[in-house]
Amino acid sequence: MGSVERSKKKVQLWKKAIVHFSLCFVMGFFTGFAPTGHNSSNVNRSLRAETPVPVPPKSKEQESPKQVDVHQLNLPGTRLIIIVTPTSTKHQFQGVFLRRLANTIRLVPQPLLWIVVEGQSDSNEISEILRKTGIMYRHLVFKENFTDPEAELNHQRNIALKHIERHKLSGIVHFAGLSNIYDLDFFKELRQIEVFGTWPMALLSANKRKVVIEGPVCDSSQVIGWHLRKMNNNQTDSETDAEPKPPPIHISSFAFNSSILWDPERWGRPTSVQGTSQNSLKFVKEVVLEDETKLKGIPPEECSKIMLWRLRFPIGVVPRDLLKTIPLLDVISHR
């Protein structure tokens, strides 16, 4: 009988051990799914915040993208085009012409940078237009007031040139007015310019059915003369014997390598714009015209193809119903 009672006690002990183990297992299992306390949450968050995130090392091109020289790329047609466009609040159709110019620039293959300058105002029209273009642009604003429209436009061009010089933007600079009309092949030719380039331009008057041609006369791509709108045939003998003045050239009739502004040693010049008392625009014009042998006429087939038209709208005196009475296509068709 004693042996039977001892075996029963052993069985009961095993049963109690198994029940106790099961209860502990179940409690531990469900405790693992329970949410942690407030203090532990804060500790976890602080640990995550202090954990350093590995950052991949930047290349030299990523560190200073504005100073990348696109001439170093061994790909055809990758030279950056820098288009500078001044604006004027006195231009009644400024928004219309800016959208039209944007639609043209949008069709030009990259890389391209559009620099648009405007005077400070309460209107956000230009900013809204630029944001919707899908074009890489820079919007510059100035505070000065002007009574002379042409002086205001030149001031804006100088602001853009100073911006190019300050950030060492490398490319071919072209001044595009709001009223310019382009053949898309023009931009292909623009990328072929090494130093300076020039081309003929057709001037269209909105209220006159005639076309005036301005620009270079070329032998192949070499400039040998100029089409000038205004010629003075009443020169005196002293004026004839004097040193000939450089021909007047329209602001949209030439382009130049931007490095002339910030890397003069590359082109064998003693100083840059920063070292002179001249404004940037005057400096560029003088450099362009001082040696015609550096000018490349485009297109190279004797500069005979017109790829740029300028529709003349006198600022501030344009009738508001002009676009309705004289369609733009009718004006171009009579060139």
C-alpha cells in the first residue's frame, strides 16, 4: 500500500508542475503582444533619432552643379544655352508674349537655362507663368525705377550677366526679347558657337507691311560686312578719315561664351568685368565687336537663312485691339 500512495503523490506533483508551466507560458505569450509603456516608447524614439543615417559621398559635380563646365562632356550638342529675357510692366501684352516664348523654349533640347528679369511689383503673373512652363529657369527681381524703357531693359540684362558671372554659369548666352520669333534650328546652331556668334535677323513692324534685315554679311561662316538699318551717307571728310566705329549690332543678333565674364585668362584677356568700371553689357558688346575674325556667322551657309524674327511693338503705345485686327500670322506671311 505504501508504494501505491507514493506513486500517486509523484503523479500529482507532475500534474501540478505541468499546470504551473502552462500558466507561465500562456502569461508570457500574451504579455509579448501587449503595448509597451510610455517611458519605453520615449527611449526607443530617442534611440532612433540618434542613430546616424549613412549618407553616400557626393561627387564634385553634385557639390557645385552651377560650376560644371558642359564643354567637358564628350557628348554632341550638350552645351548649355543660357537665354536672358528682360520684361517690362509697360508692355501691355507681356504675359501673352512670355507664354508664347516659353512654348518655344520648351521645345529646345536640354540643357537650357532661362533667366527672366523683372521689376519688383505686387503682381505674381510672371512667377506663375514660369512655374508652369516645365523649363529650368531663374527669376531675378530688381527694385530700381526707370523712366527710360531702354535703360530699364539694359539694366535687367546687366543683372542677368552679373548673376551668370557670380555663379560661373558655363554656356552660350543669348538675349531673347519677348517679341522674338524663332526657327527651332536656330538653337542647334547656337550650340555650335565656341566664342562669339552672330546671325541676320528680320525686323517686322506691326503697323507696316515690310521687313528690314539686320546682321552680318558672311563668306561661309566668316563675317565680312554688315546689313545695317540706318546708314549715314552725310559724313564729312574728317569723319571718313577717322577710325571707323564698330557697327551697331542688335542685342538679339549675337551670342557669346559666358566664360568671358568670369574666366578672362581662358580667352587671353587681362581682366574680367569685375575689374572694370564698365557695365557688363557694354563690356560684352565691346569684346564681341573688337575683332570680327572671332565672330562665327550662323548658319554657316553664308548667313543666308533667317532663323530669328523680331516683331516690333513700341512699348506703351500698342493699341489694345492690335492682336485682333492684325493677326501675327498675317504679318509673318508678308515678310
